[in-house]
Amino acid sequence: MSAIATDDTGDPPLRPLPDRAAALLAAVDAPPRLVAHLRAVHEVAADLVTWLQQHCPRPAFDADAVLPGSAWRICW
């Protein structure tokens, strides 16, 4: 399971999940499909954060909270 959360998945390349999220998913022996889904959600959130920072710098938001939040949301 941890390889799905942290390793290169090929094409398209996806960012690894935050270490704490990967550790929690490993601790509960999360199904691979759930881990893959969380990684895809995390990737989209990271892309949105990057786009917003480049194109809409005025709305203030905490990017450091958005990215881990995208991985944790389904875990709670």
C-alpha cells in the first residue's frame, strides 16, 4: 500500500501523499483503490493551489493547509 501513496506511478506522474497521510493509510491497511483516489485528489488540489497562486494572488488562503487537507479529508 505505501508504494501507491509515495512512489512514482508513471504516466501521469503524481505527487506523493504527505508522510502523515501515507502513515495513517498504512496503519489502517487502507485498500489500494482508496489510496490511489486520495493521491489523485491530492494532485488536483496541488494543481489548483499552483494555478490560484499564479493567476489570483489576492484571495488569501493557506496552501499548507489545503494540500494535507486534500489527503486527510476522506480519512476522517
